[in-house]
Amino acid sequence: MFGLFGNKKQDHTATINNGEATITVKAGDNLLKAALEAGLAWPHDCRVGSCGTCKCVIKKGKIKALTDFSYVLDGEQLKAGTALACQTALKTDIEVDVEMGEALATQLLELEGKISQVNELTHDIKELVVKCDTSFKREMMAGQYAEISVKDISAPRSYSFAKAPRNEKDDEFSFYIRKVPGGEFTEWLFAENRVGTEIKLGAPYGQFYHRPLNTQMVCMAGGSGMSAIKAILEECVLEQVERNCIFLFGAQEERDLYCDEDMQRIKQQWHKDYKFEYVTVLSANKEGSSWTGPTGYVTDYFKQAYMDTSTFDLKDAQGYLCGPPPMIDSAIELLKSGGIDEDSIYYDKFLDASSIPGGR
Ligand SMILES: Cc1cc2nc3c(=O)[nH]c(=O)nc-3n(C[C@H](O)[C@H](O)[C@H](O)COP(=O)(O)OP(=O)(O)OC[C@H]3O[C@@H](n4cnc5c(N)ncnc54)[C@H](O)[C@@H]3O)c2cc1C
């Protein structure tokens, strides 16, 4: 139903880690999709061939690379038979090795429903609410994402849950979607009132979610990256986590700010013995505006105001980052330079066709 890559003729099997599991990869599906549908904890993030998280080694059998692996894998990895599972179709039965890591093993849901609301959040971000035809058991984690398919759009798109699953109604999902100029789905969504449009939704995907710990956490988001961070923070409130947290939201101008009330509520409901701080930073504040808050890039601001002044100790902290890839890349470098362990930095990059090897 959600096969991205056209129909292949035959189903094949993939035997994983010397027979730990054997799965069927249906004609037209990719290896990662089949593994996740089988409930395996196969590591993955972007699912569009960009992040490399789903890499595996093909030991036996023939595959078809759906995009060029060499954008992500180096020569040695390619020589060793490394492949990106999300971009791998099978030509024959295969044997494959993968490090399962700490990925979540959740059963994928394939749901149908309708767009029930489209609400304006900023001039270029809308909240999309999908009402599913049936209620379902929520096995997803705050921070994960869904794959959305609409009949008129050529391929599914990924969108992060904008609320902690426990804060949603039993049959609803909310997403924050930014209009991407020239983007097929978002131009369609913004062009007219789409309430009532039928939608298919696959979920949950991704490894971006809260890892409970008592150390400090720093969150950074830009644009519609607010969605996944907000969902995680809501989950932290529901769990009453015992940790301090700072969330820096980067926007260009005041008109790009939203969710202020949600952030105030999170602040009020945060565990009373710990601190939650929310800071908005504008990178393209117009001269003459009434804005008196911080300006510049969110990363530069965090460095100057918190790291250089030792106001925030990154040792043993965790980082949670979500939004545009350049912001995330510089935030990762910054947090690492401040002493935060790379394994303690979790992120979701909102990649689109312009950043996918070979386009969509
Ligand atoms: C894990 C994940 C979670 C995400 N969560 C969110 C979210 O919560 N909110 C959100 O707003 N977005 C999110 N995204 C991004 C989202 O999935 C879409 O990619 C985005 O909305 C753009 O979709 P589109 O169909 O409008 O644009 P696309 O059609 O994908 O086009 C995007 C841009 O690329 C250009 N383009 C198209 N084809 C090519 C090509 N071949 N070569 C170069 N450029 C090309 C287009 O002109 C356009 O400017 C997420 C992405 C990922 C991977």
C-alpha cells in the first residue's frame, strides 16, 4: 500500500544475522520497510537514503540499489557489501547482517482516515489534523514520525507527531507542516482547503524520542521542527521527568513564532523541583521591530549565552535537535565541542527532495 518504488515481480526473503530472523520482502517494497513491518528493531532515521542509519551488509544474494549508496557510504563500505536498507530492493533471496542497536521494535500501523482540520500556525506553517477511520492502540513514542500518503501526491511524505501520543484523541494525529516553495505535497496542502481529503498514514517511524535520564537536556528546533520537540516535552511533563531542560527555538522573524501558549503550559507543568526554560532566537529580525529578545543563530546564541558563561554544563547532558538539516549539523558540532557525548545527541533532520540523493 505504501510501496514507494513501483512494482517488482517477485517476493523474496531476507535472512538476517545468520538466521536470527527471516522476513519476506514483498515485490515493490524495500528491505527496511519489510523489516519494520515484521516488527524488527532495525535502526533507521530518514528512510530516504540520506542518513545512513539503516546500513547493513549484504552477505549473499542480489539487490537493486534504489538510489546511489555512494552519497552516504564510503568506498570501503561499498566494497564490503554495505547497503542502505531503505533503498534496497531484492532481486533474489538474500542473507544480510545488521547491528540492531537500541532501535524500537514497534509494530507498524497502516491507517486510513481523512484530513479533519487544517489550522494556520504561522504564515508558512499549518497544523494538519488527521482523523482515522478507526481507533487504535498507540504504540508510538513522542518524537517519532508518520508517513502520509495522499492520492494526488506522487510519493509519501514524513511528518513528526506534534503532540505526545497520550495527548491526542484515540483516532487522531496532529502534525505541523511548513510550506516548502516548489514542494509537491506542501504546495498542494497550502493551495486550498483540503479538509475531507482521504489520507493513508503509516506509523510509527524513527528513533527520535526521549531517553530517560536525570541529567540536563538541551533541545533546539527550527521551523516545523517545533513539532517533535514539543511532543517530547509534553511526554516529559506527563512522565514528570526529574531533570532540567532548556529549549531554544530558532526562527527568522517574529511572524515565525508559534506554540507560545504550549510552551508556557509546559513550563508551568514541568516537575516543580526542576527547571524548564524556553528561549526564542530570531535570525533575521527586521530593523525597527519591537523584538527585544535574543537575535542571531540559535546555536551561536546558546554558545554565547550558556556555554561561554558556563551557565549550562554540557557534561553528561543530552541534546535533542529537530528541524532543518543545516541547523542540526551545526548544533551537533557545537554540543560536541562543549563536551556532550555524540551518543547522547538525538536528532531528526527534516530532509526533503532537495536533500535526498538523486531527488525523490
Ligand atoms: C524524518 C522526517 C520527519 C519530517 N517531519 C516533518 C515535519 O514534522 N514537518 C515538516 O514540515 N516537514 C517534515 N519533514 C519534511 C517532509 O517530509 C517533506 O520533505 C517536506 O514537507 C517537503 O515536502 P514537499 O512534498 O512539499 O516537497 P518536495 O516535493 O519533497 O520538494 C522539496 C524541495 O525540493 C525541491 N526538489 C524536488 N525534486 C528535486 C530534485 N530532484 N532535486 C533537487 N530538488 C528537488 C522542490 O522544488 C522543493 O523545493 C520531515 C522529513 C523527515 C525525513
